[in-house]
Amino acid sequence: MQLQLHTPLDMHLHLRQGEMLQNIAKCSSDFFSGAIIMPNTVPPVTTKEQLLGYKREILNNTSGFTPYMTLFFKNDYDKTFLQSVRDELTAIKLYPAGITTNSEGGVSGFGIEELEPTLQAMSELGIPLCIHGESDGFVMDREAEFMPIYESIAKNFPDLTIIMEHITTKAAVETLQKYDNLFATITLHHLYITLDDVAGGMLQPHLFCKPIAKRPEDKAALQSVAFSGHEKVMFGSDSAPHPRDKKESCGCAAGVFTAPVALPALAQIFEQNGALDKLQAFIGDNARRIYGVQAPEKTVTLEKKPFEVAQTYGGVVPMFAGQTLEWSVVQ
Amino acid sequence: MQLQLHTPLDMHLHLRQGEMLQNIAKCSSDFFSGAIIMPNTVPPVTTKEQLLGYKREILNNTSGFTPYMTLFFKNDYDKTFLQSVRDELTAIKLYPAGITTNSEGGVSGFGIEELEPTLQAMSELGIPLCIHGESDGFVMDREAEFMPIYESIAKNFPDLTIIMEHITTKAAVETLQKYDNLFATITLHHLYITLDDVAGGMLQPHLFCKPIAKRPEDKAALQSVAFSGHEKVMFGSDSAPHPRDKKESCGCAAGVFTAPVALPALAQIFEQNGALDKLQAFIGDNARRIYGVQAPEKTVTLEKKPFEVAQTYGGVVPMFAGQTLEWSVVQ
């Protein structure tokens, strides 16, 4: 059995910089037509020069791949600046300060007045806002506690396209459906795992991520919207490579590296849930409509043939390392 | 400021075997008069010969320390056997199969009929039952889901002393108070941490344990009964050493090693909560009454003086490694 995916997109990707980028960019560009590139580099991407430099670095290390560039949200981006970078910019990513890897320079207050200057300019220029939606509360409650902020932004900026990134809860799935201008990405790993997989048996650092995987009923809610091909949800891997010694150590960094396994693992879980016909919507069609992007055509053929996942790709341990998936990419 | 603790007891301790035991037994015997020794060795302690051999091994590696020995629960211990071992036995520990380290041979069904032969004999002989109370459900729900089993055993064997081991939830604190024959141990780490400390920032393998640390309201409930000196709760460290490479790796083993820091860390948190006068009840008096044990007298003096916790003791990384506690043991 074969399956053709047309112009697959990864709407949430961490490619890092320098040597790590050189080692792992191919794991995305081999399989995806393009991806939204997260700006939480060191330092974060906040100027046109950085954005163009980072884009160049990505293009130099990939082929046939469109990096959709983003800026790291700041309260004081003015309209003139955003206009000057508009042609190179696909979205702006908002991080609460300190909530995840390299997010120290993020936002510490979510009052509409504080956010208004940048959000108003974005709304007028039609620049989508991507949000890492977590409070600084108890780890299992952080996403649910952020819902009022999503609602407040959605209400106050009805023309702004808002992406709830890597949603992990039933609460987020419900909020998503309340406002026309809310959309969401869902990762591969949150379709597969709950906290049980991270900490229910032995502790599994390679499945430790932010937001942390939640409860079985949360996973079921994510699966439900993904497997139905819901028009407001898109695949965003949040694939986040860390060197092995930063994962298997005291104080493991958050992030699951899924780029090399994403398409086969998605095909497997969509098929197992009788939703293979909805994968095309999830993996590209919805994203193109929500973002209005036109990625260069690229067809990726998958085949139902065992795929033995390697222990590392580019030196990074992927999800399903050493395991066998049911689908392979025909190369 | 000084504080004298009279005959402190650790009512839940893992000393392991062989080289590990030789390396870490002193971390308990230096500070405690005695401890309930968990029987989940490899193989588990199920015969009189094993029990006496293990006791000898502990005595050979400690001084001034009473190991209160336990058997690993089996459904088919008969009264004759239990009578023959009664003088050497302080309690029997029941593990659900596969729920934690070396518990593969534990119980798989909790029907009263299955448990009845051993429990009836224990009840008649006055042998306390210690239970690791977790279901095989979602990791955050496992303890709460076990409450009906505690209740069923407590109701069916009203003369049996039942210890709910290392309780971690508000649900367990509530159940504890419903039956006269239910008692509980509380660990050091569950008085200090929630899941946030394990997985809310970086992943902290040295704080990963079973039962996993729960929510803030659960910690508050445990603190409330411990700091009030509640007569049904006792200190049980569940100190569980693992080699460093089993903790800081892919698939980290569950267990927090607290023996070397337990008394100073308890003094600190009891003092911070205005409960220093209740520590003696928690650290020994309640246990002596509940178990009816008479440990040899031993006075341990603590002083409010900074204690720099080492990176390892006996090669094992302790809780608070490299941190400074406010209290020291006067040696």
C-alpha cells in the first residue's frame, strides 16, 4: 500500500543554529516542502538582519525546502519595522518569559495594553501570531490556565490570525473552537503519548517536552480533532533537537526530536485510527489555507513497509529510536 | 539552636544488597536507631532463610542499628510458616505486580478471597501489613485509584494493622482517617516536592520516584498531617539508592536517595512550618506506638548550622546534592 502526500508542511520546527542545524536540517528538508522556523535561537531572532541571516543559514543547509521565517515577539515592534520585514516574515512567535528553551527574553505580562502596539500592527499587516500558551503555574495546569489569555487576544484582535502552538489539552481543543481567529498546531508526540509514557514506568528523557504530555482524555481530544482533519488544526512537529548529553543527564532539556520519523509515524497512527484520508488536510492543506502560504510542490510517497528507526540522526536521538514503524518514506 | 531527637526511626527503607548495601547502609545507621527494611531485593525476601541472611548482611554493615525485617507478600503464606518466622518479622510488604523496582513477583489481583489466607494469618498473629498502594492506571491517578482496595482490606480485616506506604495524595490522607486500622508513612521528598520539581523545569531524574510526586494540594495535605504530628503518620524515607548511571540515563530508575539528608531536611521543613515540636512524634514516637517496637535508645542531636550536602554518598547522588541545608547533625 502506498500513500502520496502533497507538499507536506511542518508548521512548528526548531532547526537550531551552526553545527546542530547542519546535522539535522536535512531530517526536515528531506520530507517536508517547508516549515515554520521557530525564532528562539541564541540570541533570538528580533531584527531583519538576523532573520535574513538565519534564513540564509537554513537555505545553505537544505535543498527544495522553504523556511517560513518568524520573529521572536517583542512588545515594541512598530508598524514601520514590521512593514520593512513583511515580505520575509511569515509569523511572529510569542513566548512567555522563561517558559521553554531559550525563551528568557519573552513576555512577562499579558495585559492587552502591553501587547497592543505590536498586535495592532500585526493585525493591520496580516501577520499571524504564534503563541506558546503556558502559564507559570503547576506543570499539568499551565496550558489550561493560559486559555483566558488566548480568549482575550482573540476577542481584542478579531482580524489577527492566532495559532495556539503545540496544544496538549482538552481545554485547548475546546477554546480553539470558540473563536474564528484561533487555530492550532498539534505535534506528533502529543498524538502518541501521555505523561504515563514520560514518567509512568522508567523516566524517559527523550519524551520530555514542553508543554509536557498530559492525561489520556487530553490525548483523546487532540486525536479527535487531528484524525477528523479539523480545518483549524495543522501539523507542527515542534521537533526540537538537543545533544544526547543534554537529554540523558541530570537536568534534561525539554524537546522531542521527531523530524526524521514524523511522516511514517503520522501515517501509522492515522491509519490505525481509520483516518488516513484526513492526513493530507492535517499535513499541509489546512496550513496553506490558514497561513495563505504557497509552498513549492513536492510529493512524498509513503509505503506500508517496516521502517527501522535509527538510534540517532545527525547525532540526535529521535522519537522511536531503535523501534520499527509500519510505514516508510519511498526514497 | 539545638534539637534532640530520641531514637529516630525510618519506617520505610531500601538498603539493597551486596556492594550497594555496603556503600550506603551507614547513611541510615549513622542517624537512625532502626528502620523497616523493604524486602524487594533480588530475589525478594520470601523465606525465613532469606530473611535471616538479609538481616545478618545488614547487621554486618551497620552498628547500633536495628533492622526491622519484612517479607515480600505472597498470597499463600500459611499460619504455620508465619508463626515460625514471627519473632524475626516486623511486617509484610505487599506490592502490586510490576508497580516499582523489583516488584515483578507482586500481587496481580486484589480480591479479598485471593488475599484472605495470608491476611487472616497475619491478623491473627498481629503482623502489620505494609502496602505500596498504586493501581496500574494513569500515573497521576494510581494512588487515588487504589483507595477502594485500602478500604476493602481495612473493613474486612479490622484487627490487621495496615500501613499505607509513602502516601502522596490528598485522597490518601482522607482515607487514612476513615478507618482505625489504617496508618501511613510519608517520605521526606513528598513533603518537599510536587511534579513541578520533577518535570516542571528541566527534567530531574534524582527526584523521580514511585509514587510520583503529585499536585500542590496533595503536598499541602501531606504537610498538614505530618506537621501536626498526626498520630497515624510516621516518617518512612523510602530512601532508594540507584547507581548514578541508572538515574542519569535513558530510562531512569525510580527512587530518591534521602538517607544522608533526612534528619537535617526534616528539621528544616518542620521548623519553617512552625512544627519543630511535632518532629519527635513523626520521626519515632508514632511509629513505636503503631508498630509496638522498642528500638534501642539513641539520641541524635541536630544543630541549626549550615550543612553542605555532598554530591554523592557511597557513590549515590542524594536529594539536595550540592545544596546547603539549614540544619546539621552534631557528630
